[in-house]
Amino acid sequence: MTADALSRVFAALADPTRRDMVARLSEGEATVSQLAGPYRMTLQAVYKHLRVLEDAGLVSRPRGPQPRPVRLEVQALDLMDTWIERHRSRVEERYRRLDAVLAELKGDEHEQDQRDGHRSRPGPAGHPGDP
């Protein structure tokens, strides 16, 4: 799938009704009538939502007589997962590098404190050198 296909998938899932339909189809196939059940919309509106999901490659309906089951297409979810994981990995690597730098700075600060013998830091009473 191309970047355009990924854009279509994300755009299709921008709508909460379509996300709900995908979630319901993750449990198993359903007919259009079964999918339409919980929504306060016309069957025509349900078909429009399904068309967007089909155009994005998220669902399919086999050719043949009605009622035809609607099924979820895992490949589109895999495409999203690959894209998300690629970016998650990059962000996690940046955080690992930042953690390493911060740990090094903290270690350097601790070493400096050891060399100074805490002389330059005020103690609890506010006097330098007090423990």
C-alpha cells in the first residue's frame, strides 16, 4: 500500500461511527443490517460509511446475492501498525539517547560533588560545610 492508501485508512477511521464498525467487525463478519442495528441512521447512511471503509481497504463484501457479509481486512490494519511502529521506534530511540545523556550528566554532577566534598553547598542550617 502507498502513502495515499495510508491516508485513506486514517481518514476513514477519523469518524467514530466507522471506528465502531471496524471494532465490531474485529469480532467477526456481519451483514449490513446487523451493522446498522445500533445506529440511529438510515441504511443508506450505513452504506455510505461502508463505502468509505471499503475504499480505504478496511472492509470487503464479496460479490453475490444479499445478504453479503462484511468482513474486516487485516492488511489495512497491518499498514497502520507498521507506520505507527516505525515512528514509535524513532521516538523511543530519542528518549533512550536523552536518558543516557541525563544519566551521564547526573554521574558527572555526583563526581563533582565527591571532589568538592560538599564544601560549596550549604547544609541544613544554611552554613557551608554543615552536614
